[in-house]
Amino acid sequence: MKKRNLSILLSLVMAAAIAGCGSSSTASSADSKAESSSAEEASSAAASASSVSGESVGSSSVSSTSGNDTATATAGAITSDNYTPGTTQDAGEAAGKNITFIIKNTTAPFFISMKEGAEQAGKDYGVTVSVQAPTDTDEGAGNTQQTQLAEQAIASKTDCLCIAPVDNEAIMPAMKKVNDAGIPIVEVNSRLSDESFSSTFVGLENVQQGYDTMEQLIKGLNGEGKIFLIEGTTGAQTSADRITGAKKALEEDGPNIEVVAQQSANYNRAEALNVVQNLLQSNPDVDGIFCCNDEMALGAVEAVDSAGKTGDILITGQDANDDAVSALKEGKIYATSYGNPYMQGYMGVVAAVDTLNGGAKSDFYQVQTKVVTIDNADTFKD
């Protein structure tokens, strides 16, 4: 795939430069390309080589962004700001091709919006987009059903597969089958554990998103207090990355904030309600709750409200879905972060079209994020 070919090209260029000059290349660029649990690896190229790699969502490298500012674009990334849904586009050789788009579920508002974005892109580019998702949300069932959907995509001879993996490691055997069938893969929202199987990644800098949201919580707590960290589904890369970013912010700017509990609520509102209710029993003096998505933040809102502590405990989420923004305006959620799932779906199809036209234009199609507070609750989508 593209990444393997790029690595070989860069190696040959560097070797030629060393052999001809007897010295190292005089012009190089190092771009972070790491998953959240693995070490960062730097790749360099001679001046004549062109690098399009961008920092992955799992990178431990984060930059400080102020308040409600949109996160800075990664160097070399194709950004969502350059695309306008609802306008007819030239799909080139990809016109009329079939794109299978497998998402994590069709019940969470986030993924409903992602589905709508992907379908709109299909209309704009004149390609057939089939959005599919697991129907069983029980632990472990999502990956099993995504595997089955991937196998069905192979049988139907789809031209390109976009996937937002439930479990980025467990899905790899299915991705190998897709790869062996000669079907290009586009990662969306969550990276695969082995990215050499894909042409590109579409999504957020989830580490950065977690970092920025925690920075807002630190600000609200005046740099001190006790907090809960509420994780998403075990094995979900988005959750792991957001927690990584949150802890990085605490390390840098919240040394007087203590994490008194860290627990999964599986990205589910009802589970978060139960988890937070139980945690409040043993930690009634908690000051803040950081949640890896809005559904869990809304569950935390219910738990805090039933404990009579609304307004006393600051709650943050991620995604900026409609319910969360309404709760924010009511003073029940302190902050959330807009991940623009609609554009994640839209850009997934854009990347697939580019791939079918000879290759993705970048290793990273970045959807911009933004911290949402009461100050920009009415304007953050502008």
C-alpha cells in the first residue's frame, strides 16, 4: 500500500544521498507517526523526496491551544476546512464506484451524524456509499459484526472500504482479508493497529482533543481539586488517546489536581450514570468529571443531579452533540469538544475517492476540533 511504498522510496533516496555525498542528507523532515501506546518513530527524507505523513491521533505530542480556538492543523494534512458539503464535485475515475463505509453503531448521535456526512459526500461526488454498522452493542460483539460486514464487502466486490474500527487490534485479521482481496482501506475516526494496510487516516487529533478539553477543566477548577476520568469502551483507540491527552494536560498544568478514580462506562449514557453514582458514594467531595464522550457526560449529569450536586461538580464531554450542548447551556455540563462527526464521514468518502483516483493526497485527512463552552455554544459550528 501507499505507506509501504513511501517507506521504501524514502529509504532508497536516503541511501543514495549517503553513498553519493558521504554525509547525511542536508534537508529532512520528521513527522510523528505513532499509536497512543507505542513509541513515536521519526521518518526523514532528502530534499528531493516529498513527505505527506501527518501526526497520528495517538501521538504523545500535543500543542497548547487557547480557550475555544480550533486546534492547529498538522503539517502535511488535508484539512476539512477546504471542503463544502452540498456542492457537486468531480470524482474523476472514481465516479460510479462503490464505497462501503463501516461505522461503530447507528445509535449514538455522533455516528448518526457521521453516516449523514458520508452519504452527502456520496451525492456530491457521484459515488455509491453504503454505510453499515453492528447492531449488537454488547461487549465484544461490535468487532465480530464489523468483521462480518468487512467479509460481506469483499464478497460484494466493493471498490473501497472505509472503516471506523470498534477494536483497532481485533479487526486486523479482517483487514488482512480485505487487503488480500485488493480492496483499498481508509481508516476513519480510529486508527488500525497496523496502518500499513490502509491508504490514509481520516479523523481528529484525539490526543489533542483530550488535552484541550482537560485544559478547559483545569481552568474551571482553578488548577486544583479531585476528578474522575470516565473512559470509553475498553480497547477503543479514541478513548485511549483522549485519556492520554488528558493526563498530559494534568501533568503539565494540573499538578494539584488528583485523579481519584478512572473507570470505563463503554461510551454509554446509562452505564455512565451507574458508574458515576457508585463513584460518588466513595468520593462525595469530587470536583470534576472528565468523560471521553458526551453520552457518558450526560450520564454523569444525571448522577450528579440525583446527588444534588449540579453546579458543584464540573463535567466535560467530547463530541458536542445536541443534548450535550443543551445541557451546557443549562449549566449542567461545563465544556465539551466539537469533533465534527459529519465532516469525519464526509472526509472519509473524499479520501476514498482520492484513493480510487490513484492514491490518497496525504496520510492524514484532518477534521478540525474546537472546545465548546458557554461562551461559544451558539457559534462553534460557524
